[in-house]
Amino acid sequence: MRRPNDAYNKKYYVYTLLSLRDYDFYTDFVANDLWTRIREHSRGMVSSTKMRIPFKLVHYEYFTNLEDAKARTTYLKSNVGRAQLKETLRLTLRDRRSFPYRLRG
């Protein structure tokens, strides 16, 4: 049976990983447990990203509404959203010393 306040306990995270192999973004959303999902990506348990590990989490946002999280994910995956995210993270992306692995290029 669902408790009346369950809707208030839902958490949705929109997250962006930076592949340290191809230096490209992967953006998606997950319900409730962001850190478990990040570990799944890092361990190669996600088929869409297993060839691109290792990753670094560079951005995440928290939502209480599923539709808002989906809309934000869709936006960040668009060309305009990716460009905005790259601009927002320009100092992070420029400072490769903060990455735990050596990058090509």
C-alpha cells in the first residue's frame, strides 16, 4: 500500500558524465539512487556506456517531479542544451588536472 507522502519522497536526478576515454558527455536521469547508477556506469554494467569508461561525474541536478526531470534530460541532450552545459562547465573542462586519468590531446 502506498503511503500518502510517498510522492514527496520521490527523487529524480539528471546527471552528466564525462567519458575520460572519448572526452564526450553522457546525460541521463535516474530515480532515487544516483550513486548506485554512477557505480553501474563505472563498472561497465550499462550497455550504452560500457565502451566509454572511465567516467567522471561533472554535473547533476535534483528534481521532485518526474516530468521535470525528463524535460531537463531532453533539453541537456539537445544541441542547445549541450552547448549551454559546456559553457557552464568551461572551467571544469579546461582544467584537466582535476581528472584522475591522463587524457589524449
